[in-house]
Amino acid sequence: MRLIAFATDYDGTLAHHGRVDAPTITALERLKASGRKLLMVTGRELPDLKQAFDRLDLFDVVVAENGSLLYFPASQEEQLVADEPPPELIAALRERQVEPLSVGRGIVATWEPNEGAVLDAIRESGLEWQIIFNKGAVMVLPAGVNKATGLAAALEALRLSPLNVVGIGDAENDHAFLTACGCSVAVANALDAVKATAALVTSADHGAGVTQAIDALLAEPSPLVAAAASARAIAIGPDADADLAPDRGGVLIAGSSGFGKSTLATALIEKLEAQGFQMCVLDPEGDYTELEGAIVLGDAKHEPVAIEAMGVLENPASPPLVINMLGLKVADRPAFFRETIAQICKLQVDSGRPHWLVVDEAHHMLPVAEAGEVLPPELSAVIYVTVHPDQMAPAALRTVRTLLCVGPKGADVAASFCSAVGIEAPDMPDPPDEDQVLYWDVASGQPPRWIVADPPHQARKRHTRKYAEGELGADKSFYFQGPDGALNLRAQNLIVFLQMADGVDDATWLHHLRQGDYVRWFREAIKDDELADEALGVQDDGDARASREAMREIIERRYTAPAQT
């Protein structure tokens, strides 16, 4: 998890008695030199701020007037992001002789104890304006406008996510924007309520505290990154000690087909999205096209385009992106994967996003044969999903820190992983009677254990187009070989299966029927238990023609047949 921006309050945080000392300015210059973005989030009006502080050039954006105004020092552009103060409100305040009274571009400000008169003026005007307090200051703004909304507008302009931001402040009006940031810091002189909600509190006050926070951000390893990642760790299930965080390296979900790898991955995607992470799923076989709320690029008939995917990811608020490679030939998918990953890595360096990747069929995307071509180190928060971890590039497997093995052979899968990365396999616990997941935090030194995983909220659906028209991988295709193994006809989807079923000789058809090969393929590769159960009723039919027709009727009723497309 990368923290690439720093947002600071001014009065009481960066400044002491309205002035910023020289060591603090030097720290800000170090931060800028690191390539990070610098933002100021203040309640001050812009003319007053310019008069008090002559180094606004250090900042990429200034959020002024408690969130109602943006100022871009490089271009000196001002952007109002709230309604202007209504004349009737100003008139009502002056009628009540509220003094002092300052009217900004989007804010009206005074001091305690004028809050009662201000509230009366708002009521009289019939306006939906609000009062925000800041250590004795009384700020009046449109409903819903605060430092958090102003920061959000600034980050939208910079194309950044708040999860990649460190926020630091001291007063009650800082609560909103600090809570929105990936890592929140309070200076030592902050109000107790601000300290209570911050991830970290500096030992020094005011600008010296800001300098401490900057030094902590630039340190390797950074305690701010650790705090940000810990704050947004997700529990895999009811066991709170079994969790995932974006600073702990890769995650491997492995196990035999049909035991819920995609279901577990979907549950994790839901939880990560709920934490505000931007997600990207690289989906070679269309297993995630029904992911609720996701943007899906590509289908069985259309290849995904990498530049379109990057256009989606450029928006930090985008929903999960699923890059469906089903329209690509199987042999072309690894090359497309590498091309897309290279572009995602560049975006990661610039913006810290996407925060998490999911790589399905990881043994095809990162095979042993391409051991030198692995994900860049910037992309450490990756969930790999595979049937065959031993067929993945060892360099990719060595980035894995959390192992999640599904199915009754989970211990064998974990042992396979250990063999592939060259480490000694720990003692594996016996599998439980009920469906659970073998969880192993590889780096912790703790032994693997079986845990319960939360199911996804959304229902898993059959991917009818994928299985009907797409190109399944060689390991999931059906092969008509016949009783003597003389044939090797590959059916990479259900439509091709039906076409070949009509063309093979009766002996070949009946051989696979009686062996239960069709039922097994439907259940394990097509992942449709209902189709497999229906096909069981045809399995004992010795009439080649009748069984072909019955099988076709079952498949066409559940999936789209060629004549119906």
C-alpha cells in the first residue's frame, strides 16, 4: 500500500500562532522532493492565508474555507466547490450585529459566542446551512460541505484515492478529512477527541509534529504505511486473527476444481471493495463476469482492450474492474496479461492504484516456463487463484505470504506450494468434517489451521456464455478419445461439445457416456451440478442416438444453443 500524498491542516498543525517555522518548511521540501503530492486543508480564507504564508508554491492543491474553495498554486486557479453565501443570510447576520464577520467565497465566519445569533439567522433565512466549530471559530457553510468534501474534490482533480493519503490535523473540524484518509495523524497539541480517532499521534506539537510525520512517511519501512494497512485489514471469516492486509505480500487461493476458489475470491473482493480499495480482476476464463457492480471489459466474442481498462482505472472511484479474456485465444492470453500488467504497474507508481489485483488461472498467466516474467514488486497486493500452484513461476510464488487452500486436499496443496518455493512443509492439521479453508500466514511462523470463511453476499451464477461459446483452457476442455484412445478431439466449450458429439462414432460416444466422463466434465470443469445431475439420467442409456438427443436437449435448455443466438 503506497502513501503518495500528504494533506495537512494549517493553524494549530503546520503553523504555530499563524506562522510556519523554517525546519517545518525544510521537511515539506523533502516531502516534495520524494515525488509525493502535498495538499493543505484549512479553514482560512485564501487572501488571509496568502498573507500569512508565502510558501503555497510547495502545495499541489490548497483546500481553503473549510472545504468550499480549491486553489491550485501552480496556475493560481481558484475553483469554488460550494454555493456562495446567500445575501439574505449575510443581511440577517449583520442585522443581528454579529461581529467580527468575515464573508469568503463559500464561507461565512465569526467567533464564539456568536453561534446562537448565527443559528437564528439561518432559521430566519430558511436555508440549509450548517455551523462548524474550530477551537472557538464559528464557520457557516452549505449543508454537507466540510474539509472531507473539499479534500475529495482536490483528490478528484489529482486523480488520487483518499486511501493513498496521509492526513494530519489538530481540531474538531479536521475529524472529517482525517477519517477519510488512508492514514490519520494527530499532532501532540491536538484535541483529545482527534487523538482518540487518529491512527498515530506525534510526540511533538505543531510544525515539529508535522516534521515527525513526514520523516515517518519517508522511512523504510514506514510506520505510517503499516498503520494504514492495519486499519483496513479484512477478516476472512469469524476468526479475527485470520486476515489480509495490503502490506503483507501476495495471497494464494488454491485447490481442486469445484471447491469454491472463485466463491472465496468473490467474498474477499466484496470485503476489500467495502474498505474503499480499487480492485482489478484479470479473468482469463470469464469466472467473474457476474460480479455485482463491476465494470466488465471483454466477453466471449470481444477481446478486452488494455487502453480501455486503463481508462477505467484512471478514475480512483471506479467500481471493481473485471478484464475478461475469454474472447482471446488461450495462447494469446499470457501475452495480453503481461501487456496489461506493465500498464497497471505504471499507474501504480503514479497513483498507488489499483490497490489490489486478482489474477485468476494464475498458473496460465504466470507459468513456470516464464519464471523470469513475474509481477513487479510495486504490485505486492495480489490475490492469485489457481488449481496448480506448482505450475506457477516460483518467483511469483515467493511473493505469497498468505495461503488459502480449499477442498479436502488442502494440505496436499499447501505441501505442493512449499515444494515449489523450496521451503520445508509444516505439519498439516487433519481436515475438518465441514467445509473450511486451510489458512496459513507463511511469514508468521504460526502453523496452518482450518478456518471458516465468510461466503459472498452475492450469489454465484453460472457463466452461460463462457461455457457455451468461450474458449476454456486445455486443462478444462473435454477430449473425445474413444475406447482405444485413438482420438484426441478437443471440445473447448459446450457448443463445440455438441458439434463433436454429433460427429464422433457411436462407440466413442457411448464409451465416454458409460465411463461417466460427461457428468464429470459438467461437474468439475463446467461447474454446473444441476447439469451433471440431469446428465446422470442419460448415463445408462445404451442407445447412442437417443442418448445424444437427450444430452443435447439438457444442454440447450440450460445454455444458449447456436440456433438461438
